[in-house]
Amino acid sequence: MIALRISAIIPVLASLCHGGTKEEPRWSIDGHARTMYESYRGLDLGLGPVEDDDWVHQRVQAMFSWRPADSFQLGAELTWGHMWGRESPLGPPDEDDLDLLQLFATGRIPLGDDLLEIQAGRQTLYYGSGRLLASREGANQRLAHDALRVSWQRDEHHRVDAFIASPVAVEPGAFDNESRPGDIRFWSIYSVMPVGGGNFLDLYYIGLRDEDSIFAESGGHETRHTVGARWWRDSEPVLLNTELIFQFGEAAGRDIIAGAASLGTGYVFVGAPWRPSLQLRADAISGGDDTGTLHTFHPLFQANNYFNEGGFLSPSNLYNLNPLVSLKPRENVELTLGVNFQWRFSPDDAVYGPPLQRLGGPAPDGERYLGTAFNASVAWEVVQGTSVFVGYTHHDAGPSLRSVGGSSVDYFQASFRQEF
């Protein structure tokens, strides 16, 4: 396990990065506690073993950081989580006794006006808008990776990262989480660069090797390569977040050719009352039948609530059209209303739920429309560091979902978060 062998790397990084005037050690401790209530009426779109379920889960995380110099840092983040009241089987991210979410050493080497950063150990990885690499924020336990990352940086928006990593599997006991690089690992080069006018371009490659792939049920591994480009901006009033992704490789003897196109655009009426933001998001995400070339898109380690707060569907074999509006009646309150219209990309492929699991089989009569999801949420920052979130989603089942035994679903969430 990379994180627990970090002591072998620390002296090397420290000798490379320590220099200049000696500084006093600098410690910092921060973290948060989050309590969340969730309720489903029609869990797993009515395709799971339990129809209705609700629960409360609690998460506490504390990050300890020591920086003896600007050029060197040690970080350790503890995590604990528990769940009460759930009837359906617990998933790995639902509960965990005290464990290490992160444990890493970071070295920074000046290169003229640029900076080379090396980070080794257990760490969270989040890139772009979380379409492929996210930290599983909605779950009770976040996703971390044992990784080695090298980053060249000119500034916060001009950088190139290269890393090799293996996801950390959450086990219920104390200090027993570990990665299994012999079973699953991935590697990447990810670049971010400004292209003028407040716009930015991400270009990236991600390789994945999975010895127990969902697409290799008869045995065999999956090797999938992902290349993509993301065009975005971080300033108002124009909103932009558009991404093109292509995948290729091999799974259990089948060639892989898959891809996705995601459009995100909008406009913020900065001077208007309640600062309305009108947005349109649209996705075309490939799928196919179970013979010949594999066309089902693999979302890798995507964000949980990719389409709405309910997070019913995984971004695989899907068309999605999502107009939404956000309003800010006060500076610390945001109201969001949206609707998702969703179809299968291919009626011959499955209905997929997160984190990439088959919930229902092919549509028997070629039906495509999965249904309409109505979403509403309110985020309120009570005071700095204290926030409340309430969200509701109703997915009205379409003929393609009903044809495989699915049903409509209602989801409600209420959470309280306190940072320290």
C-alpha cells in the first residue's frame, strides 16, 4: 500500500526540496462534520431488492498538515462514518471506522518562474468538473487513491499533472482501507491552459486497467484508454463547461470504441434581482449491445450526483437534456430548479446506475425514453463554515424504464455541515 510505505519517500523529497532559510514548523488542523438524511421511494428506480428506504449517515473528517518549509509538506486526513436505519445492503462507502482518507508527502521545487510539485501517498483526486475523476462527495466516505503525482505549474490555471494511482477500497474496520493495484489501477496526463478571453482548455489522457471489469463477466481484464478535451471558463456572466471524450481499448477480447459529448452553457444576469442564472446541460453518452465491439462508455470515477441530487443514473448509455435555473434571493442562499429529460443511447444496452452497475436489461421493444426527473434544491450558508442543504428529485418513469420493471422514484435529502 503506497500510503503506508510513504516513509521511504519522505527523506528523498525533503532533501530535494528543503533549502533557503530555516523556518519554524507550521501546523494546521481543519476538517468538517456532516450529518445527512436521505429518503428513497423507489430505490434503484424500482429495480432493486428494496423498494423504499431511508437513513441517516454521519461523516467526520480531520486534516492535519505540517509544513516545515514552503517547499515541503506532510498531510494526514482521518475519516470516520456511520449509517443508521438503512434496510438495503450497505455499500463500501457507507460506513467506516476510524481510518486514513489521506496520508501524503508533498515536495515543491522552484524552476525559475515555474514550480515542480511531487506528491506521494494516499490522496484525493479531482479533475475538471468531476465527469471522470471526482472524490465521491455525496457518499458517506469519500474516494481516495494511493498515488504518485508529479505536477508542473506556472499558475493555478496553467499546469500539467502526471500520475499513477489505484483507488482505495473502503473496509468497515479501523485502519484497514487499502488499494489493490494488482486488481485495478490507472494513470493519466492532465493539462490545463488558458486560451484567452477568460476561457480555459483541459487536454487529458487516462489509462485504466481493471482485472474484474463489469464488461468482462466471462473472465478477462479490461484495458481502457480515455482521451478528452474540456473547454470552460471561470468568470461570469457567461458560463461554459463543454467536454468531448473518446475511449478505446479491449475488454475480455472485445474491442472498445466509446465516447461522450457534454455541453454546458449558461448566462448569469448579474445586475438583476436574485441574480438569476439560466443554464443548459446536454449529454450524449454512448452505449451498445453485448456483441461485437463494446460501445458502452465507462465514466471511471465520476461524481455521484452527475445529473441531479438523486443520482439515479450513471453516465453510460444515455442521452440527457437538462435546462435549469439558479436564483440567489440572498447572498448566502441559492435556489436551483431543473428538469432532466433522459433517453437510452441504445435500447439494446442496459440501464446503468452509479457506480456503473446494471440495474435493468435491454428494452424488449426498443423503447428509449427513460423518463423525466424534476429537481429542486436550496443551499444556505448560515454563517461562515456552517451550511444547510435540502434537495428533492422526482423521476417520472418513462416507457423504456417501465419495460424492464422499473418505476418512478422520489428522493429527498437534508444535510447539515459544520467546518472547523
